[in-house]
Amino acid sequence: MKNVMSISANLDEPSFLKAVIEKLASRHVDMGYTKAVVPRQWKAIESSCIQADVNGVFDLQLAKNKKNEQLEIPFMGAFLFTCIKEMNGMFNLEWSTSLS
């Protein structure tokens, strides 16, 4: 018998979280890395990271014996968010990693 499971994570207010992370990650002092001279095909970037707590709901769906079961599990965990900025640009959220 084959069981099929689907897991998804739904974050509480993801657009608000993205805006807050980008604002917190931006430095008040420009370190000048984005103005560095690099070869033509390269881009100089500046990176900034911040740790933040994220909450949401895990949605587990299990198809078992022609029956579908669904379970919602709230979660809260620490994530490390990394933002980068290109020359004359703004910090943009690039990736995140769970610290749990």
C-alpha cells in the first residue's frame, strides 16, 4: 500500500516579514563594497544578515487508503535571512535558512 504525503508551510504575513527583514538588514553605514571595481562580467555586492523569529502553520496532507487526512501544526522558529545589495540598489531578500 502506497501512502502519499504533502507538506507545506504557510507563513503569517510573508510580505510584511519580507519588508521588515530588508529594512533591518540594511546598514546605516555604507561599507562601500558595492562601489568596488570588479571585472566587467562580475557584480560587486554587499550582503547583510539578520536572525528573526518566524511563525506560521505547517499543513500536512496524507492520502491513505483512499482517505485524505489533513493536519495543521502551528510553528515558530528562528531563521537567518540574508539580503544583498548591488551598486546603487536597495537590499533585497535573497535566501533564508532555518536555525531549528
